[in-house]
Amino acid sequence: MHRYKKIILILILLCCTIFVIGANQNFPKVGVINIKKISQTYFKNSKSLRDLESEKERNTKYIEQIMEEIKELEGKILEAKMNNDNDSVRRYELEKDKKTEHLREYTRISNQRIDEKMKKLYYSDTFMNELIDAINSVSFKNGFSLVLDVNAGNIYFYTPEIDITDIVIEELMKNK
């Protein structure tokens, strides 16, 4: 019986020692941020972003106009087919094909142009330097060893507790 008490006491001491050693380990603290959300918040009231939004709106209206013209041509094609007017069918189909190709090219080019402008705005050297300063400040104050961007593509899961996006936005806005 006395021997079992010694074994239990040794096991308890061993567990306590392991617990104390484990508690003293410094595990790296990881945080995540959403740079896209930070950028949108930072530039929310800027003239550059308003201009970009206006350009997007103009492009959307133009695209909708072209799509409406294509629908009208489809109606004309259907009507010409019902009247057995093959010349008009070919003419309308040719016009529809040209408009469809124009729409496809216009959409591709305008989206590409807007994406480039957004990248220039969101990833300008000045903004990125301010963002990095804010991330460093928040990381230092809160003991983060590593901060990752959730939009970078290699994060498949994280818990909301490690998302420091809002804290970085606050820090960034303080220094704006």
C-alpha cells in the first residue's frame, strides 16, 4: 500500500512538472488580417475610390445598354424568321454577333482597367508603408509573431479570435 502511495505521488509530481514546463513555453501568436477590407475602409471616403466607383457604374450602364440592343436584335431575328425573311435574319445575326463580340471585349478590357486602377490605389507605396507600420504596431502591442493576409490564398481555416483586421484599421485610421 505504501508503495502505491509513492508511485501516485511520483506521478502527480511528474504531471505537475510537465504542466509547469508546458505553461512556461512561449508559443508563437499568429494573427490574420483582411487587406482588402482594410483598403476599402481606408479609402472609403477618398475621391480616387469615388471616381473608380463612378467608372464602374458607367461601364455597367453601357454593358446593360449593349445587352438590351442584343435582346432587341434577337427579337428582330425571331420576327424575320417568322416572316421567312432570310436576308434580314442574316443581317440581324451578323449585327448581333458584332455587338456580342464588342460586349465581350469591352467587358474584358474595362474590368481589366478597373482592376489595375484598384491595385494601384490599394497597393500604392504610401498606403502599403502606412499599413505595414500599423500592422507592426498592433503586432508589437499584442504580442503577435506572425500576421497573414486571409486573401493571400494559402489560409484554409482560421478562428475569428485571431482576426486582427479591425484593430489594424483602428491603428491605421489614428495615423491617417
